[in-house]
Amino acid sequence: MSPMVKRQLPFVALAVALFLFGGLAPHAMVDVGIWALIYGIAAIGLSLLMGLAGQVSLGHAAFIAVGAYTQALLVGKAGWNPLLAAPVAVIASMLVALLVGLPLLRLRGHFLALATLGLGIIVGVFVTEQDFTGATSGIFGLPNLEFGGRSYDTAQEYFLLLTPIVVIGLWLASNLVHSRTGRALSAVNDSEVAAECLGVDTFALRLRVFVLSAAYAGLSGVFYTHWLTIVNPSVAHFELSVKILLMVVLGGLGTVWGAVIGAVAVQLLDEGLRAIIPVLIPSAKGEIQLIGFGVVLVLVIILMPGGLAQLWSKVMSAVRQRNHPIVRGEHEHKVTQEEQRDLLEESLKLLARAEHMPAGQTILAIRGLTKRYGGVTALDNLDLDVKAGEIMALIGPNGAGKTTAFNMITGVLPPTEGSVVLEGNEVAGKRPHIAAAIGATRTFQNLQTFKSTTVIGNVKVARHLRSQAGLIRGMLLLDRTEEKLIDQASQAAIDAMGLTSLADKQIADLAFGKQRQVEVARALALEPSVLLLDEPMAGLSGPERDSLSWLLRRVKASGVTVLLVEHDVAAVMALADRVAVLDDGKLISLGTPAQVTSDPKVIAAYLGEEDDHSGGPAESPTATAASAATSPAAGGQA
Amino acid sequence: MTDLLQLVFSGLAQGSVYGLVALGFVAIFAVREIVNLVQGEYAALAGLAAISAVGAGLPLLVAVLVVIPLVIGVAVLLERMTIAPIKKMTPLTSIILTLGVSTAVKAVMLLIWGPEAKGLPTFPGTDITVGGVSIRSQELWVLGIAAVVAYAVIWFYEHTVRGKSLRACAEQPVAARLVGISPRTATVVAFAVAGFTGAVAGVVGSPIYLSAWSSGLSLGLKGFVAATLGGLTSLRVAMIGGMLLGVLENLVAGYLSSGYRDAVAFVVLVLVLLFRPHGLASKTSAVRV
Amino acid sequence: MSTDHVPRIGLRVEGIDAAYDRLQVLWDVSLHVAPGELLALVGSNGAGKTTVLRSVSGLLKPVRGHVKLGDTDITSTSAEKIAELGLAHVPENRLVFPSLSVEDNLVLGGYVRRKDGRYAVRRDEALHLFPRLRDRINLLAGALSGGEQQMLAMARALMSDPSVIILDEPSLGLAPKVVAEIMTALAHLRDEKGLAVLLVEQNVRAAFKIADRVMVMDRGRVVAEGTPADLASDERVRAAYLGGSSTSSSGVAAPVTRSGGAPA
């Protein structure tokens, strides 16, 4: 059975189970089940928002309310057919989310959370204040749903109507998690800066997911309306928002299945608390079940942050381990260096692109680039032209401003002053995904891998810009052909780095040097026109360094421009066409390796003092570099 | 004109309650980057507890002086029980966690005090009229006490080693540990400060604005909006922001419709975040006093 | 100048392994620094030098091995407590408190000794060592230049009256003249105050000049140890500093000799 088919089985199982329950369970239980399913739809949406966008809505009831009221108005007051009204109700919820999300999703998670909390209050105030929404008494006397010759007025009928809606809603959500969008957002949650440098527009994707989650809530509101046949301001209440949130958290953050499981659990908890608390405390009045919600919410976060889903997978893996003790054999296929190089040649062909800027033209023009922090000038008025097709190295002592320059070129930091023109486009001060879309991507000095996934999972994120499937294609599984191409290209990039045997390993299990190589593979997979590498050699062994040098020459040969920050001065001198030397934030020298190594200013910067050749015991790196660069053996392998 | 002055004045009083709540948000956010959603509950709890204490026969002043340390104790205890055990605190975790705590606290208050809103007796004094603007003595109490408390909190951050250590923790947590400032102690102190300002807000505001199990929700939201005006890091701007918000609410309620009073905070929040996401003052990430 | 009234103690690290999450970055690192001694720790970026310092000062708990301050085992002690026990860590990038004044930075430097009433004495000593700070005492630390911030970070560390001071790349991004000033101050602390000094440096020349002993790290391990004179011409030093322990086939194979083609 193909894995794709296998992935559909749980949905079939869920549908069967729900149909059986709806058909066989006693009326009172089906009634509880209906509410679990109605709120479960909203919970699936909130689960997407929290799991993918990493944001939380504390007023999700507001979106349910917008959907419910819109449906009630259109059907009850305007006399629309409920089936026509439903899409409009869902769109109304989405529009509200769009308006709230536009200003807020760029900011840290706290703000959306509190703003949605406020939105809940506002929607409540609004519907209470307006006559057309029926003020405090709301809109009542709404019809039961009736279509296709059936009337959905009994609990059993309504449950069976809801079942396919919930199963399909869950299926779509689950597909989204595994799609290009889901992959990109999951990468953002691991490392926002790395994902953006690979072209992921975090804000745009988060906004889409937020709007989608409101659509689920709106749909939930539609079904709420037709089951209760009355809508009043209580639907927007904080209590319902807490309840939906609890469903997601109890079920398990990060899995949409958790939302449905959580919905059932919370609905049972709710019914139970309402029954038990008045018995225990006879004076209790009002929404006393909240105490259970609050306590469970806290306990889950403290004791079981993965919720019921985590518990489930723990049990399953314990069972599996007992049945099939896993034998971990290392299938390290030994490849000779020649075979490796052949493999690289093959895979590099896949990466070569035709449309690179002609060699020698200025691909990256930096003017007056400056970064100041308070009294410290990290980079001072840098002017630098990088030519298409060259390898330029940026060297200098630690703290000279090299990484700061990289950060401003790639949009990770906004400059204090100055401009960065990449292939004719100003990119200074813009988000990193802008530079990536033009063709510049990078690696990081401090590892920025996507820790929750595998090696190939990391590399696939880099294909974001080379693929198009959006939310809808992803949800409907219309992205299969494209996903195959993504797999192939990612595998090629991994092969090019000689990481073939590690492709399916969790990246967090790899050594530092290997993770660094994965970052390079990832950057290559974007098919960049400008590749910026921040100390790619650090932490690599000698042979790994040789391979990387060899690879970078091949990359250059295919027309890619490489900008390199590196401390391995000898390797740099052997590799680079031109070298720029920074010291104390200033560009002090620029030229061929030979020119730079004979520049007295460079020697002074590296020696730390002028003209002091007698006192220091350690050889200067510049001296070493010079000897390496002039040595016939230097860089002469491959 | 008199109407306007009247609305502005009572708005200032109402707003200084928001400001006190906002101080608590800033105190905690600065040290731990946690938006503490329990903040409004401290005020509701203080108001309700003081009402019960007075009901039990305690003089008003004594009731207030008992309740404030009690709420500080609750704030610190809840932090120890819920925030402290979490090893890796993300914004998402902190929001869910503090929402859970605030929900549970709300429900406990509902169980103890029931659903009705109640008011503490007004503090001693007589209402006066100045130039046609009638001023309730309680409003003067609110303004006066809020000013003293805000001043005291700012003084604490600016002039005591302990206060400076909290600022250090906020802007360079690693360096703060290296000079021997314990993040644990800093967190406890921050929650104590938040409990203190929240409790004061609750007892001074209760005679006019009443206390109920659920009043912490909107009070907390408004305090948060005021704190956001100060970029969640400036105590001064948070306090002033609270007062501005109070005035704005009153103007909307007076000239448009009283029903939309509660919508003002939300609109201000969205506008501030849209145009000045780092607050009204200059942008830095450190706590400013 | 020397106002010692406590016996100075040294630092000893015994076979530590350290990891960030699942990523191991140190293997079996041992070192010791005696009072009045300066040990320089050199190696390329990513060699693990900063991690050694973090493990010593309690910011990171080693997964194996021991760290001892004098006779006290501080392997599992919190960073705050270690500061109180007499170890000061001057972190990479200085990490001064930018929106606090220079004076307040010094006040907080003495946080663990805030009750002993000797603030004024220590403040005078620190400002004597770094006179430039005296003129800037009321400025916000964030407004200082890079060199002044480094001096402030060191002065702040001294305010806790430490026995052991560990420094992470104090020369980072600084002009040679300022680096010289800082190195002079370190020599003073060792010679006059009897401090045990552990110095992580990229500026190998500056470090070798003042160090009593040098240890070289490469990819998480100590690869060489000795006096500066011993190590000056050691292949491993250069290889480690430049990164990688390449063999002769690689591009970094040129031998190090004092006259090895110094281009000046």
C-alpha cells in the first residue's frame, strides 16, 4: 500500500466510527456529540493557527459569532436558502480575520492573542447594541436545516450531517500541514530567520492560515445556528473562546487530530462539571465549569504539553517497541571519493541554471552601508561591488563587522544607513524573503537548522520559491506532482553535499559539522544567483573542508556568485577571486588574494599592532595565508 | 465645555486604574517577556476580598491593608505554582498558561462571591464642584493613590539596587545572571510588584467601578492596551497611556454611545500596533522607567 | 593597590563534556588556572572556547566531568551562586546593561557584595584601572564606544571582587591600541591582584604575549597545551587557529616558520 493511501486510512476509520456512533448511541450522548463536532470544526481551525502560524486567538468565539449571526440574519431575516447563506457567513468570518490579522500578524504572538481577546469583547458589545441583531435577546425562530429531501431536525440526523463535514475538514487541515505551506510555516516555527532567508514570506502565510482558521470558525457558527435555532450574544463570550482553546491544547498542539479528540474530551468535561459542581457546592451559580477549564489548561501545559496526542503516541511507541524491538543497524554505504565526485557532478547539473547574470557585471552593489548600536559602530560606511560569477571573501578579525554586513545584505537586519542593490533591486531594510526571491540566500554562523525535521525536510523548505502550490492546492492534494519535483531537487542538493546517506536522519542527531553542511545544501537547493556563506568551514574536518572548497568552485562554474565570510584564511585565499578585509567596521583593503596579503594595513589588523615583528610568538594568519596563497600546492587538489 | 471637562476628569480617574493595571503588565513583561493575563484578576480579587473584609466588620483602612498583601501573596504563589515549573517558556505557552490561571481564578471568585457586581464603600470625603464640574471624592482618592503608587514603583526601579537589578534582568538576562542576579528572585519580585499595583487598582476603583468575578477580563485588556502604548516596557508611558485611554473611553461614551466604551481599547490597540508597534516612546527593548 | 584580605583561589576543570540539546560540542576538556596565572584558550570559531567558559560559569551544565573553584565543586551550581563564590565571567560581546548608567552598571557588578559596604573602595580600584570610565560615569552604557563597553564589562566583573576572572574575546572588534590597554589591565589583575585569569582570544598574538600558558582547542577538544614559547611554532596551533587539522593535501598546508613569507 502506498504511503499516500495509508495516510487516508485514519480518516476512513474516523468516518466509520462517527457514523456508527451517530446511528447507535443513545440520544443524550448523540446530543453531546453534536456539540463536540460543532465546536470541533472551530477547534481544527484554531489548531492550524496555533500549530502552523505559532499564534493564538483568545477570541475565537468572535469568529464563530460572526458566522452564526451572518447565517441567522441571512436565513432568518432575509429569507435566504441556508445553503446559499453558509458560504457568505464563512466569508464574513474570514473578512473580519483579514482585517484583524493585517495589522497584527507582523508582531509577536502576544498582540494577536490580546487583540482577538478584545475582538471577542467588541463583537459581543456590537451584537448587544444593535437592533438588527436582536440586541440581548438575539435572533430566534430559525428553521432547521432541510435539503436533499431530508430534514436535519433530530439529533441523529444532525450528527450524521456533521460527520462528513468534520472528517473532510480534518482531512483538508491535515493535508495542509503536510503541504508546501505547512512545511514553510513549520520551518518558521523552528527558525524564522532561516525560513525567511529561503524565501518564506512569514507574514503572508500566517495571514492566510489565520483567515483559514476563521473560515473553520465561521462554518462552526453556521452549524451552531441551525442546531440551536437561536443566536444571542452569548456565542461571542469569552467562555466559549476558552473552551475552544482548551480543546486544541488538551487534544495536543501541533496535530489537527488533537482538535477533534480534544473537542470530544472537553465537551464531556463540560457536561460532567455542570452536573457535578452544583452537587458539591449547592450555592454555585453561572459559568462554574470554567474552573475545570482553567485548571485543566494549566495542568496540560505543565504536565503534558503535547496533550492527549502526545499521550497516545507515547503509548503507541511503547506498544510498538514491545512487539518489534528495533535493531538499529548503520547502513553506511562507503563511497569512494571518485564515486562521490561523480555523484556531485551529476547532481550539480540539476542545480545549474541558465539565466544567471553575465559574469563580470555588478550583481550586488553596496553603498554607504552602516550599522550603529548606541555608541558602537558595527559597520561603517561600507562600499562594495560584487561581480556576477566571482567568489568574493569577506575576512577580518572577529567583531570586524562581517556578519553584520551579511545580515544587512540579506535583510535580517535593517541598516542604520546605506543601500544594498541586488540585481538592480534595492533590498536594504526589506524582509529577507525579498532578497531570497531575487536570488540571494545564505547560511548562518550560528546554526539555524529546522530542528523538528529531517535533513531532507530542511532542504525541501529551500524549494519554497521554486514551487507554487498554495493553501487550496495543498489542502486538496493537487500538489502531488510538484511535491515529487521538490523531493528530487532536494535530494540532488543533498547528494551534491555528499550527504546522501543522511537524508532521512533527524537533523538534531547530526554533528555540528554535518549540520553546517546541510545548511549549505539547503542554500544550494534554492538555486540562488548569489550565495552568502557565513563561516561554512567552521567545525568541519580537513577532508570536509576540501570537499566544500571543491564544491564551491563547481558552484561558481555554474554561474553562481559566492560571497563568503570565513576564518580559514588559507582556504579563502586559495578559493576567492577577490578578498575584502574589514577591521573595526571599516573596509581596509580590497583586491586579489595576492594584493590583499601584501597590504600593510591588513597585516596590521591581523597582527594587532603596527610593525611589531619581534615580540609575538604566534605566526600571523596573514603571513600563513600569504604563504598558502603563493604556494603552488595551495588549492591545487581536485 | 463643562461636559467636556467633566468627561475628561472622570476619564482620568478611571484611566489611572487602567494605568495601575498596566504597570503590572510592564513589570512582568520586562523581566520575563510574559503577558500575564492574570493581571486583571488581581484587581477583581482585591476588590471582592476587601468588600468581604468590610462586610465582616473590619474598618475600611484595615481591610485595604490586609487585602493588598494577600493579593501580592496570591500573585507570587500562582507564579511559583504555574510559571516556575515551565522550563521552556514560549509566547504561546505563556499565553495559554496565564489564560488558564486567569480562567480558574475567575471561576473561584464566581464560586465564592457569586455572579453579582459589588462595590466597596467609598473612602472618606465629600464630593465637590469646581467650575461646574462635579468631582467625586473617590475620584480624587483614585487619582491621588494612583499617582503615589506609580511614583513609588518608578522610584523603586530607578533608585534601588533591587529595582535596577530587575531592569538589568530585563535587558541583558545572561549578564544579569553573571553578576549574580537570580532570574528566579527577579521573577518573584516582578510578580509581587504586579500583584501590588493590581490590588491597589482593585481597592481604589471598587467603590466607583464595582468589582465582579468577571471584571478582570476587560480591566486586564485595557491595562494591556495602556502597557502597549509604552511598548510593554515603559512604566511612565504605561501609566499615562492608561489615563489617556480612560479619557478617550469617556469621550466616546459621552459623545457617541456608552455601549461602545469597551470598543475603544480594542481600536486603540489596533491603531497603536499598526503605526507604533514599539509604543509611543522611542523603541528599545529594555525596561524604561 | 592590592587590598587582598581573602586567600585567592584557582579554577580547575576536570574532563567535561558539554552539549546544547542533543548536539555535543565539548569532549573531555580539562584545564586549571592557579591564582596569579593567566591561561589563554585559543582556537578557531566553533572550537568550543565559549562553551568552556559557559560551562565554567554555570550558564551551561556540563553533561560529564567536574568544575572546581578552589575546593568547591561548582559543576551543578547556578550561575548566580558561582558569581557569589568569586568567579566573574566577562561574556562575549560585553553585554553591558545599555539603558543603565556606567555607575549603575558598576553597582550591579557588585550585586553579590551589595551588603559589605565596600562599594566605594572597589569602584575606585576599577576606575583606577580604567580611568576612561571615570569621565563617563553618568553616561548610559549603551552610548559608550566598543572599547569603553569592554572596559565597563571588565570593571563590572571586578566589582564582585572575584578570585577568578574568565573573559570571552575581550579584543573583539577593537582597535589595536585599545586591545593593548585591555591586555595591560589583565596583566595587572594577575600580577598585582593575584587573580586567576582564563582568557579566550582570537587575537592570538595579543594572547600569546601575556599568557603564562596556552591551550589550543579544535572542534570541541583540547589539542595542545604549553607555554607560549613552546607553542609558537606548533603546527597544531596554526591549524587550530585557522581551523581544521588538514593534512598536506589541503590548501592550508603551508608550514609555519617565523620567516614563512611574511609579506611585510
